Amino acid sequence: MVARVFPEAVPDISTVASALADSSRAAMCAALMDGRAWTVGELGRYAGLARSTASEHVDVLVTHGLVHDIRQGRHRYIRLAGEDIARVVESLGVVARSPLPTPHSLSASRANANLREGRTCYQHLAGKLGGRLAEQLEEHEFIDSHCQVTNQGHRLFIQWGVPPKMLDTGRSCMDSTERRFHLAGPLGTGICKTLLDKEWLSRRGRTRAVRLTPAGRAALNDAGISLNGPEPRKVDTGI
């Protein structure tokens, strides 16, 4: 059989797409979007799989470079292979026409609502909280329309404790549930990490859902930032 050839040596994205073309592996990648390392057993429980089956799915993700396999003694830890991969996962979520099915229960409904309200998108803040924060930072001129830090933004973020080396580069990231931009790049990562370290944000259990704490609300209010206002501007993605 003669191998097919093509007019240009373009990247063969079909191989990566095949690794994600499974609901269990898609769920695992979504779990890893919290930026932390998970064991194979934890990923299996998240996706409702036996450990042996989960290990097979993880092997596929490792083979295609989507996750890193970190071994420490008997333990095997899995994490996304970097922010570029996280961006791909979030971008695919934007164009996805439906979510993975969840149980018809009050607890599942509450968990879904929590995820939409606020979550980590790899290492930055997403969901409604992320969109509101990005818009407020721009409206108060702490960042400009290109997500770069202004002079007064630099003073504020240093006051918050964001590492100076993370203030150089910010970018926008289209949010998969809100269809709005949230703040990403080193700046988005630095702000999100600072908010979590100061316990201005707290995680909801083992999930990547987060909520704004009373201390966080007070700190943001001191800067004139309110996350209780109108919804962030919705962006027409053409989808």
C-alpha cells in the first residue's frame, strides 16, 4: 500500500487529536487544568475508571506529549506538559458544543455552578470571577487593553506581593465556559498564585473550583475593585 503524501509538510495534528478523542482522557486533562500533579489513582477515580484502565489512558497522553509523567519512588504523578497544552485544552473547550455528562443530582449541579463561578485555568483565574477581575483591572487602568501592567498597576501588584518578574507579560485567554477573556500569561499566573497564597481565594475541596474569601473581597475593595458588579463583556467568538 502506497503511503499518502501531502503538498506541504504541515504539522500532523491528527495524532494529538486522537489522544484527546476519548471522554475519559478529556476528563483527565480537565482535572489537570488545576495546575497540580495528580496520581494515576486520583485521575482514575475522577474519571470513574479502574486504576489499570486509567494507567492505559495516561500512557496515551504521555506518549503524545500532553502530560508529564513524574515518578517518585513507588508513586507516579501526572501533570499537564505546560501552559501551551493548557491553552490548547481551554481553547478546545471554547469550540466544544457540549460538556461531558454529569449526574442529575443536586451535588453535581452545585459542583458545575461552582466551576463556572470561579476556577483555575491551569495557573490563572477563570470562570466568572476571572472574567470580572480582568475587566475590573482594565477599567481601573491597572492593566491596559493588551493585558500589560500600567504604572499604577505595577504599584498595586507589588503591594499585593506579586513577584516583580511576573509583571512583565500578560495575555488574554478565552474562557471555555464564559466565552469571555480572563487574564493569563505570567501576570495572570502571578496574580492568581498571590491571591491563593494570601487566602484571598480558597479552593473548593479537591476540585479546581475556587471562591473569593471575605479577606479577598476586602482587599480588592480597597483597590476599588468589586467582583459583584455586572457580568463581564461577552465576546462574539463567531461560534
